[in-house]
Amino acid sequence: MSPSPHHPTEREAFRLEVAIGIVLRAGVMLSSACLALGLVLSFSSGTASAAGLLLNVGIVALLATPVARVFVSIVEYVKERDWRFTTLTLIVLVELLASVVAALIFERKI
């Protein structure tokens, strides 16, 4: 029995899981390294601007990791020619980006 065009094969599903795993690990590792180094620098003398930059980069990397995961999913679904999941994942990406734009435009503090 051949796989349906709308259901990924085990190999395609595994490839997607591996790609997502790499993105998530890389994002968390980059964020953790920047945050740790930023904290160390903030406790040391005279490097407040470098510490602040690293802390900001760490936070942005952590927040960007799920967006990168969604982007990788879109690429993999396009490769599989799974247009239903490509469309749904594109909608999720647009919603994520719209929330970032709205946050930047309104800059409301809670």
C-alpha cells in the first residue's frame, strides 16, 4: 500500500522531527550561552553595555526559536508537497509575526 499524498511517510516525518530538533537545540543553546555570558559580565566590573547586549540577544534568540521552528516546518512541508500543512503552518507564522509587529507598534508595558 503506497502512502497517501496527505500523510507523510515515516522517513519524511523523521526528517521533520530531526530538523525541528536541531533548530530547537540550537536556539536554546545560543540563548543559554548569551544569557549566561551576559549574567557573568553584568556581575563583573565595567562591562554593563556588553552584558546588556548579550542579555538582549539571549532573550531575542529564545523568543525567535519557536518562529524558526515554524519556518523549518514550512520548508519541510513544501518539500513533501503537503499543501494543507504548508498552508496551516504559514497561517501560524503570519499570526506569530503579526503579534511581534503589534508588540513593536504598540509597545505597551504590562
